[in-house]
Amino acid sequence: MKLTLYSSLIIFILGISISFAQEINQVNFNHLPQNKQLYGRDSDNHSNVIFDGSVQKSEYSYISVIKYRNKQRTGYLKQNLTYGNSKTASFNLSTKIKAELASYDFDVYLCKSKNDSSLIVSRKDIVSGDFYVIYGQSNAVAWEVDYTYRNDFCRTYGATGVWALSNSQSPRVGIFGIEFQRQIAERHQIPTCVINGAIAGAPISHFINRNPSNHADPTTAYGSLLSYAKKSQLLPYIKGMFYWQGETEASSNDPAAWAPQFDQLMAFWKEDYPNTEKVYAFQLPLFGGGAYDDRIGSLREEQRLLDQKHPIVQPYGPLGAPGWNGFHYGLEGYLKVGQELADMVDHYHYGKKEKITSPSLQNAYYSTPAHDEVTLTFEDYQ
């Protein structure tokens, strides 16, 4: 059964249609795809691409859209134009694209007749797929080296307000972010969009600083990520959220402050990301920020057990990845993290029966009268 953060809001959120009016060559578009845009896939593994707006000059008879899949023409849409007293004519055309490792292009024409048409606008490299976000501090930024890998089916949306290949614009999705995307593309032939709102060195109090009158206020870390998600129009389709943070609290005088603030963050997410299917919360690796403190151990234990308090959370311990230096991973370690995240989401979002998660100890006890043997038990599937 699909889990949601706040199921009573699903229908409301799905009903939201964010449009961005823009005028191009005598046409006012309310909906028009952007180059490299990823549309959220629906339950039938497709996305609906809409072209609607109004034509400003009455000299044209109809508007048409030519559709291409991997540069091969696959579809044609046409609507006759009827002009009112304002000398404008409205139109509304739509077509489905499949969630697959294929890109779609569209050419929009205004036509006076079959043999007299004008190209109004072209849009290139449109795909259908899944949406994830990353949030947290420096390990969520995950950019210890300049990683040059790019993939046509790993997309992001960010600060410039345009779509791009992951890690080719700010904010970058990071190393484990794009490796996760690569794994999903190769395993399931589905494109993805990842938006990363992480900020190096920030405490959790920074990430829960939400403007009560404008949750998507871009001047806050919380609002900036939410603003990107809303503008991408993918918020109703979000699959999962990856949260890696707590190093700042672990090195502070009060590591115990982290847990209640994470509870507050979860409450905010229930309100602003109601369709999220799973939250993947990272347990801190062994921390190299100073002398050992039992309170840091308590913080890590609280992170390991987050699913008991918040059933939508899947804890994840990245400690087994190679190259941990006490603060960060290098390239190899972050790539391993991306692979392990893909292992987890296979079960929750892509129908794989086998469930793979970090080992989670349930009980430990002496199993002989002489107390010379200890038995550890984990979750049933582990």
C-alpha cells in the first residue's frame, strides 16, 4: 500500500495546476514545456504534456503541434481557432509521453492554411519520470571532488529557473545524487529529477526555519527547496526525500537537541510535501569531530530508530561505504551511497519484492547458560 505523509491533502495537491504565462510570437502560452523538462509520471507510466493559451492575431486558422520521440515524428495535434470579440482565440492541446529512456521534442505552428504555416516555438529533450529531493548539510551536498559524469536522463531544476542535466547548474545534486539517478535509469529505464537543497555546515535549526506566512520563501533554506519543488511542478509526484544531517549537533554542546527538531521538520514536511512516499534519513557515521561523547552515540541511536516514531522514515547507515575520513567521503564512498540508496528504493518505489536496508538490531541476549555466546537478532527480512 502506498504511504503518504498526509493523505487527506493528496487530492487537493493533485488538483493544483501551476501555470507560467509567457508570450512568444503572437501567442500567449499558459502551459508550455521547457527544454529538458521532466514531467512527473502517473500511475500508467506516462505524463501529460499540455499546450494551452491564446492566439493574439485573427489571421490564423488553426494551431498545430508536431511531436517527436528520439527525433522521429510520432504525433500530430491540431485545433481550429475561433476568435471572439477581443480578436483572440484560445486553444488547449495535450499529449502523453511515456516514462522511458527516450526524449521528446515538440514544434508548435500557427497555420493560415495547410501550405502556409509559421513555426512559433520548439521545445527539446522533454522526458517523463520520478522526482526526489535531497536535504541536509555537507555530506548531503556530497561534492568533495569535481565529478564530471553527466547523463541525459538525470535532470534537475534550480536557481536559474530552468531545467538542466544534473550537476551542470546550481544547486548541484551531488555525487551520490547523480549516482542514484544513474542507477534508477539503468535498473528501471526511468528518468529522474533530483533537487538538492543541502547547505554545508548548517544546523538543523537552519533547515526548520520556515516562514509561517510563506512556506516557500526563497530567503530561507526550507523555503528555497520548497520553491524549487513547486516551480518544477513535480511536488504532487514526489517519491522520496533523502535527509543527511546532524554533524553540527554532534559536535555541539547539546547533541540531544537534534531529535526534537527533526520531529518538527517531519511535521513541516507532512504539510508541504504531502505526497511523499518515503523519507530516507541517514544515521551519522562514526564522527571525527572531537573526543567521543556518549550523547553522540545516543543521537546516532535515535537516528537508527526513527522509523519507530515516524513509520514513513527508512533509516539508512552509510558507514559501510569506503573512504570515510571522520567527516566526509570521497568519490568512491559517495558513489557507493548512491548505489545503496537505489537498492532501498527498489523495494519502496519500483516493485522489487526483496527489501534491502541497513541492519537494524532488535535484540541481543546470552544464548547459553554459561553466558559464553551472544545472539543478535535483526528485522525479519535481514
